[in-house]
Amino acid sequence: MQWLKRILGGKPRSPDDDPDALIYYVRGHKCGAITRVRIHKHNELSLDDDGTLFVRKVVVDNRCYGRVEIVLRFDGAYHELSREITGGEFVTREAWLAQQASAQTNR
């Protein structure tokens, strides 16, 4: 469908503009690789006993296969209530883009 929008002159969407996804970026402690994490709102979130939504995800980067575990909690409107991370840290989209640009120039 994206190709049809491009042909007809529609505005191209950023991958981070997905209305059904929550996007996070994590840097692993093992080698510092930053990974983009996509969480599908309707398929990956579970309902906890207290009525909040949560997801637990193990992220493996593609550089050194370092593992990072994240646990996120949300209210019913998908507003983040809490976050936990083991084996890494949350970073910004800009840090991820800088890593991507650096990888392209080093090829």
C-alpha cells in the first residue's frame, strides 16, 4: 500500500509513526549496540491483575548478540507507567539514528 501512496503523491510515513506500535531504543551493556524495539499494542501487551497493561521482552542485538530484558507497564490509553531494564539502558531515537549513520559510513 505504501508504494501506491508514493505513486499518488501521499506523504511517506516514518517507521516510528505506526499507530499500532510503541517504539523504544535500548543500548546493551555487552558491546554498546543500540536496538530498535517495536511493541505491538494489540498483540504483545498483557493485562495484569491490577488492570494495567504490561510487556516483558528480551531483546538481542545483531552485533554481539547481547541480551537486554525490558519490562514496561502502561495504562489503558497506552501511557507508560513504569519501565525496568536489565543488561542495558534506554536511549533516544537520535542515538539509534547516529549509530545507523555511523554503520553506513563504516561499510
